[in-house]
Amino acid sequence: MAELVYPPVIGAARTLFRALDLRFDIDGTEHVPRRGGAVLVSNHIGYLDFVFAGLAARPAKRLVRFMAKESVFRHKVSGPLMRAMKHIPVDRSQGEHAYRHALKALRSGEIIGVFPEATISQSFTLKTFKTGAARMAQEAGVPLLPVALWGTQRLWTKGHKRDFGRNHFPITIRVGEPIRPAEGESAAGLTGRLRDRVQELLEAAQRAYPVRPKGPEDTWWIPAHLGGTAPTPAEAGSL
């Protein structure tokens, strides 16, 4: 079936990125499979992360179907677009339906995008990963594709006003080699391996990030353990 909506939306997003003069540094896109199912797994630090994580698959000419909270699909603007792009709504009180939907898509050769932290990390560090992504990969017999994003929180994140000025923000994206479930491996064990790999990619993205805060008032987007003023994980948990 022809993709009538997704490509134009990607084009519109790229036009916006050019208008904002975002500076992209994307590495590892060769790891995205050219065909077949996969579960793309990313850290979550900003509201636009699904757009940036999806960009990682474009060199392979793949479209990512993201699992997103059901309320996004009820919005009068985003809802029709999300459905037309075949993203998957998740009702957290009845998640089994979304899980089955994702499994069917994986088995038909789609890439499904998942944020296993389930919500934005306000500390900009990795939260605990839920095991759903690993279970889907195991049940569908597909690899997990680890992705790390950095810099996206500077555009729009929880607790801060969005900044769509022409600030030349760098956006760093790292894609790791696919992780394949081992025979007999538990979902918890696979999730642990996955989280460790995303952590490695996140640290690599942070090291590669080409700018530092402009001054004391510009440290909010840096994690506390790196000398910034973002909440610690414990503090973020109480927000």
C-alpha cells in the first residue's frame, strides 16, 4: 500500500529542521536493516524524539511505526496524522491490544519504534527499561536496534518551554549494531543487555556533542552527574 502521508510529513519535518538550522551528527545508520522486522529502541529526553529516532532509519529507506500513548491519537491534528502514518496507540490500561498490533507489524516486516522508559527522563539519564521491547523481539523473532539521542531536549522537553528559534542546536544520534535475543534468554536479561548498549551509545553521543553550556543559566540540559543543573534521577522521580 502506498505511503501517502508519512513521506510528506518527513519532508515537512526536514523543512522545519532547515529553518531552525539544526546541525545533525548521525552515526551507525548502516546498522538499520534494509528489510525485515526490527524493534528500534531509543532513550527519551524530548517531545520530538520519535521524529529524530525515525530519521536514523531513513538512509536505509525504512519507515518506523512508533508506539505512542493513546492520548496523542485523540488530538484533532496529531491524531489523524499518527493513524495515517500507521503508528500504534498504546492504552496503558489495556496494553495487550497494542502489543498484539506491534507483533503483527513486526512479523510483516515493519520496524516498530519503542521508548522503553515509557516517559521522558527529566534527569536526561536512562530510567529503568520496561521489558516490552525485548518480549516483542523474542516473540516475533526479530532483532533489537539500539539508538541514543542527545540534544533533542534543548528544543522541547518536559518542564521547559519549547525553543524553536534559529539557535543552530546540534542533534547527535547514534545507532548501534542489532541485538539478537539469545536462545533461552529471559526478557529481563535481554532488556539488561539492551539498556547497557543504549547507555554506551548515549555516553558516546554526549562525548561527541560539539557545544557546551554558554553560561551558568544554560546548564539545565546537562545531567547533574556531568556538572549540569538538570534534576538528579531521584529528584526527577518526585516531579
